[in-house]
Amino acid sequence: MRKRLILIYAVFVVNLQAEPLLLENALKKMGYAPEFQWEPFLQTGVIYDRGHFVSFYTGEKDEPGVFLVDGYYIVEAPLPYMEKGVIRFPEAFVTSVEKAISDEVKNDIGLFRVAAIIIDPGHGGKDTGAIGTPIIDGKKTIIQEKDVALTVSKDLYAMLVKAFPNKQVLMTRNDDSTISLEKRVSFANAVNLAQNEAIIFVAVHCNAAPYKANARGYEVWYLPPDVRRSLINKSTFDGPAEVIPILNSMKEEEFTIESRLLASAILKRFDEVIGKSSPSRGIKEEEWYVVKKANMPSVLVELGFITNASDAKLLTDSAYVKNFSNALFKGISDFIATYEQPGGFSVLLE
């Protein structure tokens, strides 16, 4: 049985058999059964088919509105509406969904690909980041976060360029230079993409807890789901202004899901490659500047605590540091493979 595995908070799957069957019957006539997901708090839903998806919101009966195909293609149609706790789908909405998905499949313009990968080595230049002083072979050694982040990022860059020659792999810095946080995210947000192309952002850092010497381990961060940003450009938006907040919310939800999945893919590889040497601190949420301001799926990885004697000593070992580059490469590659497969983030579950 095919089901879609997506991480959405407070989401309930709705059985279309409880509907008047307008939508299900119409889609089944085309030879397939839809996958349907419903977010009760936002009153929004998603319909999936053959690598394409339709995002919609509900309104009043006979209220005109729009739905979004594959995150970018706007279609006008009467809105689905709630009646006695049941979602009703107007026939015109069903017809519009049928045509939109069929057009996407026919023209093959809705299959998304990750076209660009931004690697952001933390700190640099005058900004050293955290500093550790582990004792190695009886001697005090100085280790700086900016150096570890750059070493890992450059190795990761080389592996990604070799594995994905058809993608843009970009670094916010490739030497010991000082780059402001604003310039880092502006650089990422300025990358040009086609309609069916996506971009991801990975920031590389080391952790520090000078007053908690026992704190150690690696972790992956992404933006909290309740943070709201302006992702729809009002100046270039070709559609009714009143739907911008709704479409913006849908886009925010999409980025949250993809960021969480990217974080999960990376952490899984960290656990496999690093887990026996340093503990996993899991996936966490925080409003880091670069993660919040990068208008794309984005994560920030912490490779270990430079202020911890054990972690800092490991981070001076070139072979150990190389393991982080390998794990990041595998995690990003896993995410890309899942993102670009037919059906997107779908799995087969028994």
C-alpha cells in the first residue's frame, strides 16, 4: 500500500470515502487513487499524484479562490468548504485539479530537482568563532571553529561537485575571509532558479559551552515551524493580493518539512559515521540568522564542542574531520535522491 511519509505537526489524514466522493470518483476515472493530507488548524490540504501536488485552502460554499500546483502554479477555482465537519469539493474545483495535474504530467514541468546547494562555512577572518585548547601529546593546542568549518566545507564542496556536475554547488566563503551574515544569506537568496528547481542551504559550525565543560556531541538545527517569514515576493506576484498570506503559509510549511527531512538525513549519516566517537544531541529548533533569512530549506550543523576536551581533540584529527565531510555528503545526497525521485517524499510502507 502506497502512503506518503511527511513530517507535519498536528496533521490528520482524512478518508475521502467520508466525502460525497466528487473528488475521489473524478480522479479514479483517470486510473489512479489520490493521496490526500489535511491540516485542521490551518484548514489547508494537499493532494498528491505522480510526483505532483496541489495545495489548497478552504472557504465558504461557492467562494472563489485559488490553489497552488507544485508550489508555484496558481489556478483559480471555487474553494472546497466545510459542511458539518466534512470537506466538500465543488465540481469545478475537481475539474481544475484534474486538468492542472494532467498538464503537469503531460508536459513534465512539475518534476522538481535540487539545482543548487549552498555551503556556508561559519565565521572566518577576524571572526574566529569558538576557540578550544585541547592538550595533545602533553602540549596545549589551539583550535578555531572557523578553520574546522572551512576544512569540512571545502571537502564537502569537492565531493558534491564531483557527484553532481549538473548542479550549482556554491560556498559563501572558500578562504579565511570575513563575511557578514547578511551577505551570506543575500548570496544564497540571489541564486537564479527555474520554476521546477529548488535550492538548499547547509551552514557548518562547531559548538561551544565554556561554562559546561562536559557538554559534547554533534547536532543539527532547523528553523522552528512556528516562525513566519515573508517568502512570497509581493512585487513580482501575479495573482490576487488577498491570497498572498495563504500561499506564504503553504510555502513556509513546505520549507519546514524539507528542512526537517534534510536535517534527518544528515543526522542519520552522522550517527552512522560519527556516533561511536561522539554522542548525538539530535535535531533541534532555533532561529539562527542564516537559517531564518535563507528563503529555502536550510539547516545548521554543529560538529562538536570545541570547549570540550574530548570533542576538541577529535576535531584536530584530520581523519575524524574528514568523516564529517563524508557524512554530510551522504546525508545531502540522500535528501536529493528522495526529493528528485518520482513522487517526491514518498515511501512504500507495508
